[in-house]
Amino acid sequence: MNAAPATLVKAVDVGPRPGAATAATHRTLWGALAAAIAWPVLSVCGVAHAQVAAAAVGLLTVLPWLGPLLGVLLAGLLAALVPQPYAPLVGLAAAALVTLAAGLAHHLPGWLGPLSIPVASAAVVLGGAVGGVFGALVALVLASAGVRLRRRFRPGTAP
């Protein structure tokens, strides 16, 4: 019996229509964008270790279905628990800003994605080392645009 090898993660889409790899790239950008917005919001709110909390918000946002809701709830809850006079209002504002990031991420342009796992990993690590969370986000966008341009101008490949 010869069994076909199983592919656990589809790293690159084949064909003109976006597929699972593009969706994964968009979800990763969505998580990075949520973390990039949550970090300054949580810092201004006075949350201790705001960068770690923002990374948790971004990672939760990457999860399908309940992830974005959990990320928004985490940001709002952490901001609301800070001992300030207007903490509940600040928590609501933090949750609203992270939700706005999710709205923007649902309408990402088609040229963003897909990225292979090594390219996405290298972009996040190098961009994060240079510019923190914002650097990782910018590096993901630039890497995605570069891969798309390379595919478009390479003869014999589909755009």
C-alpha cells in the first residue's frame, strides 16, 4: 500500500485564486496589526508589561473564530483593571481600538500574501529586531509585497 504523503500546512497557493496560504498570511497580518495597536494603547492605559500583553492580544487574534473576540476582551479587561479613576472607560476604548484593527484587517489588499513559512518567520524576526512590533508588521507587509512582485515579473509563473 502506497499512501500519499500528507501535507499539514499549505505554504503556497497554486493557481490564480487566493487560498489557504493567503488566508493564513492575512490572519498573521491581522494578529500583528492587533498587537501593534494594542501595545501603545495598553502602555498609555498604564498596564504593566504592555508589550507582553499586546503580544498575547496578537496571538489570540490569530486563532480562528473566537480568537479575535478573546483578544479584544483581553485588551479591554487589562485596561479596565488598572487602578485609575476612569479605568472602565479606558478599557472600553482599548477594546474599541483593537476591534478597529480587526475591521481594517478584513479588507487587506490582494497583493498581501501568501508568504512561505521561512519568509514570514525571517521577516518577523528581522523586522522585530529592528523596530519591535511595528517593525515586524512593516517587515511582513514588505516581504509580502516583494514576493508578489517577484511572482508577477518572473516569466512562466502565475500572478
